[in-house]
Amino acid sequence: MFKFLTSLFRKKADSVDSFLMYPEGKRYYRETHSIRRANIDEDAIKIINRLNKFRYKAYLVGGGVRDLLMGKRPKDFDIVTSATPNQIKRIFNNCRIIGKRFKIVHIIFKGKIIEVSTFRSLPEHRLEKHKAENDYLIKRDNSFGTAKEDAARRDFTINSLFYDPKNDSILDYVGGFEDIQKKIVRVIGDPDISFKEDPVRMLRAVKFSVLLGLDIEKKTKLAIKKNRLELEKSSTARLLEEYNKMFRTWKTSIIFEGLAENHLLDVLFKEPADKLKKNDPEWREHFMETPLGKRLAVTDKLLSAREEMTPAIFYSLIFYDLIKDLYENDRGHLAHNIKESLQSVFERMGIPKREQDNLVKIFISQPRFQVTDDEKERQNSFFKKKDYFYDAFMVYKIVAISEGNESAVQTAFFWEISLRQRPKPDSHQFGQQNRKKEPNKKRPPRKKHRDRRSGGSQNQNQNIGSEVNPSEKNDQPRSNVDSLNSESESENT
């Protein structure tokens, strides 16, 4: 009887307004907030003004507004508008439409890209009765809507604020302005449905909490623990992208600590977490004292000292405990054993083949750093020229420091004295298979030779043939692939 009576007075989710704290939108003007136009990218303001000129609504949205309110410098400025992608493209010449699940527009400027998206409507299932067995995972989301619908369908209240440059006001439909002041991460609507729609939101909730010094609201925190296995449905490519963003924060260790506390590390990095659990059942309570926690803490410290770290280094440190025992085992081929130990991890996480091979090379190289004899000088110089040397060296150094191994630290110092090589730019794009290939250089046009009576065509053929000297071919160094194979065979025998 009590449940029946309460259901009569409960607010039914039959409209968008039921998800909004302020259905008509609450305005915060210049005197009540800290955002100033001088701190906003000029080109972003120009885009909004141009869209307004064509009678479209347009606002700054998301992390840029959130960071400005929190006194932080935004890394980018995203725009949301009532114009569709095709309408935006007709207004701006310097743009392109991208995306499958979310069709958005990139407006391209010299040295930067500003992202413009269209207001989206609330998913239809949000207005229906919630059933636990339903699959709410959003696979496509290109239904356009209004500003209030767009605010209601976003992940957290702190990311759903609109900034209007026309009158320097903040438009708030969901209470995000107050949550920023209270320092709270809160899901919009039902957290159970929100996390089933997009499981990556759980990871993002923890990341925002750690990086911005916010508390996760109680209902949201309980829903994370309850729905953590939904992360297994997420796109592996999207998760790799989130990890790469995480590694660039210089605070990977404390983010992992937050993931451990909220039972997400067990799902995202199942095998390394199982290894930690086997050695210490209470590992979640003191993650920073675990071997993985120590390695990540050293890495963050080196990053703050302006050392360069690639994603491959982070993954090697995360997987290190899975292959550590193989270095003490003389049975079998080291490369084969490492591949066999990590193959299931690679497949589950969707790590591309190229990155798998690179990680295996890094692990195979670890015993090589213990060889510092003078008679090996030539081989050492050859080893330093490998494209994976920098990553392998940093892994060796970080492990040595984290374990307090003075002998290994001194050995690392031997290799570091002459270290000049730095990671290549594309080494930071871990997991992105569709890399842009460098355009083929066009061969300069040949000079036309006049045919002479003495046989100009014959002279021309002689000139062409002389471009490549057969004797020079034998002086060419072996390719990296050949030299790599020969070295790895010699190291592993």
C-alpha cells in the first residue's frame, strides 16, 4: 500500500523536464561567475558570433566552461549549436564532418581544431520505464534536439553548462553551477541507466574526481560499483583513447588509485589486478604501496621533471608483474614465453599488432641493460640505435627506482650518460591504427635531352643508368628489420 501511494506522487520520467533541475534554464550573469572573455579562445568566440549571425543558437559547452569556473586553463573549447553538421559546413569553408556514432564538425585553424556539435535529443529509452534486463548501450546518437535536451543527455552536471558570449551569462539546466561550488561529481538522471548507456562514464567520473578534487556523489558512487562489469561492453579503441588521455595528466598513479578504490581496475586491467590481489588481498586499501602503484608514482615524478613518457612505457609498467617471473626462468625461449603470457591480455584489451610487437621488444630488452662490459661497447652502441631503446630504458630505470634496487639504478646510470635518443612523435599515438601516412615524395621531372644524330636517346639511357651505382648498393646498411631479427636471435640464445 505504501509503495502504491508513493508512486502516485513520484515524479514520472515522461518528459525531458523531469531530468532537469531548472527546466526553463537558470542564468548566471557576469557579476555572479568568474568567466571572462579574455580567457576564451578568440576563434571560438568568432565561430559563435558567426553562427548567431545566421540565426543559430550557439554556446561554449563542456569541460572548457567547467575549467574556467574552477580557475583552470581549458585544454580546448567545444561549441554546441542548433545548426546541423551540413548547415555548419555551408557557413564555414575551413571545416570537415567526422564521426559515426556522433557526427560532429571540426573547424580547422592554423595549429588547432575547434569542435562544433549539434544539440542532441534525449535517447528514447530515457522516457520509458526502466527495466534492469534492457540493453541501453548507445551505439548511434545522431538525433538532433534542443538545448535543454542536449543538457539532459550529457554525462555529469558539471559538464552540462552553456556559456553565452552575447551577454556573458551561464545557462544551467541541471544544477551544474551549484555542484561545481559544492565540488561534487553527479550523474544527470538515473546513474544506472547513464552508465549502461555509456560505461566509460564510470572511468571519467573517477578521473574528474581525482584531477579536479571533487567528491563522487553517493548515488553515483554506488552505481559505479553496481554497474562496473558494463565496462566490458565498451569499445576497446575508446578505452585505449581514454587511457592515453590519462597517461598525459602526470597523475596516472592517483587515478589508478581511484579506479582501484571504486572496483574499476579489476575490470579494466583484470590480469594485473588479479596478480596484485594474489599477493595482497587488501591491495585496494593501499594501492600506492603495491609494486604497480610505486612504478606509476615514479613515472609521474619523472614526468614532472620533464622526462618524456610514451603510452608504451605505461603499458609495460602495468603489465610488468605478469612477465617478471619469466626473467628468472631459464626454460624455453624468452620472447615466446612473453608473447604467450600476454597474448590473452592483448586480445581482451584490443591492443593492435604493431603495439603488441613493440611491447614484447621492450620486455625482451630488459636483461640486456645488465650488460655493461667494455668489450660489449660495439653491441651496446648498436642496441642504443633501436627505435624501442628509449621506451625499454625508461621501463628498466623506473622499475629499478621503484624496487629500490641500487645496483640496477647504477646500471641505468651507465646507459643514461650517453642517452640522446627521444621517442618519435607517432609513438604517443598508441592504439590508433589509422595513422596518416606521409605523402610520397614526387620525383623531380627529368630534363628532356634533344635527340642528336649521334644517338641522343642512347646518351639519355646512360645518364639514367648512372643514377644508381651498383657498387654503392653493397655499402648500404642492413634494414632495421634484418638487424633487429639478428640481434634478437643473438640475445635470446
